[in-house]
Amino acid sequence: MSDTTTAENNKQNGLRKSYLSYFEVLGQSIAAIAPSATPALVIPLVFGFAGNGTWLAYVIGLVVFLLVSFSVNQFTKRSATPGNLYSFILKGLGNNAGVITGWGLVLAYLLTAAAVLCGYINYANVLIGYSGAAFPPIVQAIILGIIGAAIAWYIAVMDIKLSARLMLTCEIISMTLITLLAIFVLVNHGFTIDPAQTSLQGVSLSSWGIGLVLAFFSFCGFESATSLGHEAKDPLKTIPRAVISSTAIVGVFFILLSYIEVFSFQGSATALNNAAAPLTDIANANGIGAFGPLISIGALISFWACFMACVNAGARILYLMGQHGVVDNRVGNAHDTNRTPHIAITASVIVATMIPLILIVYGGGLFDIYGWVGTVGTYGFILAYALIAIAAPLYLLREKELKRPDIALAAVTILLLAAAIAGSIYSNNASGAPYSWFIYIFVGYLIIGGAWFLITKRRHPLVSSSITTEIEKVHQEFRAIRAHGGNGPKY
């Protein structure tokens, strides 16, 4: 590719090209999943519904998300953009489906950021305590939330490389501490098998369905490396590897920790789903209380890193939607010096911060808010994953590369995701308010987003065609690279 073309592309897009290594790209996906946050907060929530079937929910989650990652990689091996699954579905299913997916993913990332901000506040409270605090609990929570969000905003606006390295470092430290705790518990108990878990004792299928969806929430964000398609080095190799690696690594981690946490709380006076700091409680129960504060610090930085990762991913979808004219064009601008989507990042941080803080002011508990916004956000992710599974074989058919295994993969993935959604809706309705409201909130949001796009197309008829033209141009560029034997774009 000529220097002139590169300069034109950089001018048009504004983000840094060929800037991030494989491990930095992997850091984006790992941080968006927030594996250390799952045993700290999500596994207790899953246990509240799935009980002794918690480990099985994570086994199914790993299988489903590996299948989804294969569908995602049908696109990542062939093209790379800043738009995440939004741009892939635009290519596979057309503008309308793509824009609806874009709105759903923006909601999913921002609500995930809102959820993990609650986790960050919870562990900050655990570490500093309430006794002797200068502020009432609600005021303290608001201050902590604003400080954490402001720091994440500053780093995300300054440099994506700094963000990626910092996020990966946070997760490595936190996962290492939690893994050491898990190994100690296994050794301390002689690697015994827990018959209550292996026999699924007391598990109710109806409530287990909600637990399964919450377990799916633990994996959501694995695809966020695809939002760095413009900024990654050799993206046709690094991004597919990051998508698969992040899913497999965290899946095994979740299964191990879910089993150990449920086992460790058996016979405890406090149920796992009522523990404010379950990992600290496990450390205390196993005689290594000094390890507890370290794990709480690890959980704190993991939640914070996830907040930044979700803001990075969601903002880049908004950024591309701004360039396509789906939202205000100014959202599609990048910072002249830092080359980051600063306006989209700022808007994302404000929304993701205000949602939990408003709910806190109105009396919502941190765990409750996490479950509420996390459940709605999961619908956005699962919709995108289902649509990407549909889009992949259609895209391959148009590219004349479709094979029978691709059709089988798509069919199985769609079936599993549809079953998860159906089970979640049934279980949420059976549970009553507020969980019974969430699917209607999500569908209403998509209707509003779709209506906005229709209005935009009527006011600006060229919006729809410009989206198609721009996405097709990107795919043609990568098609030419692959045809000449390249492993990825060379800039």
C-alpha cells in the first residue's frame, strides 16, 4: 500500500494504524471480559439462581462462546475495522440489521461499564470501609465512582496503547492472585470431589436459566478486540487469535473458580450470593487472611480495567456510526494529537457513569444494580452474537467460500443462543419485577434506535448508501491483500 493511500486513510479515519501488538489487542478482550471480576461478583450472582449448577452454567458458556468466536473469526480473518461486530453485520446482513446491532452493542458495552463500575465501588468500599468515613455511604459511592470513571476517561483519551497495556497488566496481576488462592484451597482440601455439585443437588431448571444468562454475561466482551481492527498490527492474524485465546483462557478460569467458590461456602453462615467479598472470605476461612486484601485490590483494578475496556470498545462503535452519519458526525471525530475517538469516549463515560450513580441515589444496592444493568446488557451482546452467526454463512456464500461445516456451526450456535434467550425471558418473567421488565426495556430501546435510523435515512438519503460504500471499500482492500498472499495489511 502506498504512502499516499496510507496518509489518506489516516486522514479519513483519524485513529492510529498498525499501532497495537497482539498482547495489547488481547488485553482489550481480556479486560472487557474482566475475568477477575467474575469470581469476585458474578459467580455469587449466578449461584443465587443456579446453585450447585453454577459450574455447569460456565461449561455451557465456554462451549457457546467458543462457537460464537468461530463465527466472529469468519470476518476477522478477512477484514478489520474499528466498528466491532457492527461493521461485520453491516456486511453480512445489510444496513438495517447492522445499525440495529450497532445500537444494541453500544447499549451492551455501556451497561457493562455501568455494572462493573458498581463492582469497583463495592471493592473500594471493602478496602477503605465505612467506619470513620468523611461522607455518608451514598455520597462516598458517588465520589468513588466519579474518581474511577474520570481516571479511566483520561487514560482512554490519551492513548489506546497505554490503555491496553494497563488493562492487561491489571488482569494478569489479579488473575494470578486468584489462581494462587484457588490452588491453595484445592491443596488444603485434598482435591476432594464435591458430590453436591457433581449431582446438581437442589438445582431448579427455571431459576438455573437466569443463572445461565448471568454466566453468559461473564464472557461478554470477548469480541471487543475486533474494535481495534484499525489500530492493531497485522489485524487479520492478531485479532482472530485474541478472540479465541481470550475465550478459552477465561472459560477454563471461570469453571475452576465457580466450582471452588461454591465448594468453599458450603456450611458457611453466609451464603455465597450474600457475601460482599467472597474471595476475601475464602482466604480467611483457609487461614490466609493476609491474602484477602491483595485479592480485593486485584478485584478493584479488574472492575476498573473492565470499565475502561468497555468504554474503549463502545466508543469505537459510536465513532464509526458517527462517520457513517447514523449519529452526530462530530462523534466520528478523532483527537488531532492523541488519535483517539475522544468525543465518543467522553459521551460513553458520562452515560456509563450516570446510570449506576442515579440508581444508587434512588436506593439501589450495588449487587442489585450490577444484576439489573448486566442482564439488559447481556441481551445486547447475545443479539449481536446471534446475528453474527447468521451473517457469517451468508457472507461466506457471497464470497464463494461457504462450506458445510460453516452451516452446521451457524445452526448450532444460533440454536444455543436462542435457547438461552428464551430461557432467560421465561425465567425473568417468572421472577417478577424488575427482571420481567428487562426484555421489554431492551426491545423498546432497539425500536427507538431503529426509528432514529429510518428518520436519518429520510432526512439524509445518502447515509445508507455511504455506509455500504465505505464498508465494501474496506473489505475490498483486505480481499486484495489476502489474494496476494498477505497475512494482513502492511502500512
